[in-house]
Amino acid sequence: MIRSRAFEFIETVQELSDAASVLDAMGRMLGQYGADQFCCAYVAPLSTEALREAVLAHQLPRGFLDMYSTEQYVWDDPALRYCKTTLRPFRWFKDAPFDPIREPRAVELVRRARDFGLNDGVMVPIASPANRIGHVFFGGRAIDLPERDLAALHLMALYAFDRALTLRGQPEARTVALSLRECEVLTLAAIGRSTEDIADALAITPRTVKAHVKSCCKKLGATTRTQAVMIAMRDRMISP
């Protein structure tokens, strides 16, 4: 099951010393689902950056990124635009809405991506510690990944992006302390328990669970529960 293997990936990726190894680890984990192309990047470059500088690491088809950069598709990519509106993983192009009549450049991008064998994929939006929206892309000719496994994929993507940032030389995360109950809540969340399940296990109300999660997110600088779990596991605050 991908969830149990996701924890193996987390343990592995924290020890890797270069971005290429992070992407190789993702390939070994997700190749069986049809994913053989990967990218960790910010949604858009800063005004002081070239487009390629927004890419932290990638294993994309030869020539694709050069074409993408030369044509400036970053400003027409419906998937990148959709990343700004959601924090949930979504299917690349399939779930990212665009108007084929009014947005011919988006249609052109979809066609040219398919020319490179990028027919299908999953985008995972990420609110990075640098206060920029990022994403991790897993793609290939056909992705066979059940919807129920997207949560595990989300956690893996957060770790991959975080490791790519660290290897790029971003400042380390600040040191914070979680309460025992907050650690309990995040530990149960890490193994896939719902808010109601956590409440039952700890004999508290779902509302209290949500309050603990909100407190954890604030302390850890996380935007979502999944990101809070990632940070807590990365910093050894919890160990599911």
C-alpha cells in the first residue's frame, strides 16, 4: 500500500544529499503507478529570477523545459494557475479548468506536453516556508493511482519539496515545541485517521481536534494539516 511505502520514502529522502537523488527516490516509489517524470518548482519566478530559477529540481523529458521556458508557458499554464486556488492534489490539466476558445495558448501547451509523453499527471500545490506557492508534479503517459492514495502522495510531495528547498540552501526551520496532546493528534493524522477517528481515540470532541490542528499549524508555520504532519515528522516531533 502506498501509505506504508510513503513512510519508507520519508525516512530515505531525509538522508539524501542532492536533488537528483530525491527525484530518483520518487521514481522508485511511484514508477509502478506510471509516473516517470517529476518536477519540484515554484508556481512562478520572482521578478528578479529567470523562469528556470523557479525550478528546484526536475526529471522531465529532454527538451521540454527548454521549450516551456522559451515559449513562456508559465503565464498560460492552467495547472499552475489552479495551484493558486487549492491546496489539494489534482490531476494535471484534467482538473485545472481553462477555456479552449479564449485560451488558445493553454490548448497549445497541452498538445505540446503530450508530444513529450506528458499525457497525465498529478500536481500537488505547496505553500512553502519562503511564503511562495510551489508544487510537485508527478507525470507520465498514464497515471494509475486511486483517489484514496492521494493523501499519501501529498505527504511524499511535501517531503520532496522540503528536501529540495533545504538542498538549495534555504534557512532551516525554526525550533518549536508541541504539547503532548498536539503530538498525539498529529501522530494519528499521520497514519491516516480522520478528525472523527482522532476524537474517538483520544476521547475528545472533533472540534477540539480541529483546535489542536490549528494550533499545530500556527506553531509550525504550516498551511494544512498534511504540511503540519510533514514538518513534525521531519523535525522528529512525532514518529508514526
